[in-house]
Amino acid sequence: MASFQSQESTDNSQFVKHVSLSGLTGGYANEQAIQAYRSILSTMEEKLIMLQLNNINNVHDIPISRTQNLINDMKQIIKNDCQHSYVENDYIDISPDTGRCITYCEKCFSTFD
């Protein structure tokens, strides 16, 4: 049976506990867990966009801030729990005239500088 580790966030999301699935594979989340994390992250990012689009008279400022904090926390969990498979020196376009090389994980799509 997997042991779940929890870690409390120290930022504004003080009531949120993060559960890490890293205990399932000896320190790293398996691919199914990373896909679940990515799915949750995608949904949260969609909800953030909807809040931002409907933010008439700044009524959604606090939910936007909290959602952004949760997104940042989820990205950090993914980055910490993935057993990365690095793709180095991949060239991406910034604009039609400029680009840059990046390193990213092909499993969780986290980028590394």
C-alpha cells in the first residue's frame, strides 16, 4: 500500500494541503499520477482564464489570486514528483524573428533554465 505524504503550503493558501503521490514509486510519481496532475492543472488554468475574462469591476480579484497560487503550487508538485526525462537544447520560437533554446521534461512538460 502506498504511503501518502502531505505538505502544507506556506503561502496564502494556508488551508490547502498538498498530497504527493511520490510514495507510489519510491520517491517519484508514476506516469499515471503525472497525467492526473497535468489534467488537474489544465482544468485549474481554464477556470483561471474564465475568472479573468469575467472580472468586471474586479469582483474576482481574490479568487483569481487564490487560483493562481494553487496553479503555482501544482506546477511545483509536478516538478518535484516527476522522474524527469530531459529534452535538452530544444529551440522554440518567441516571435517570428527570435527564438531560444530550452530544456524541458517530456513527461511532465516542466521547463528548466
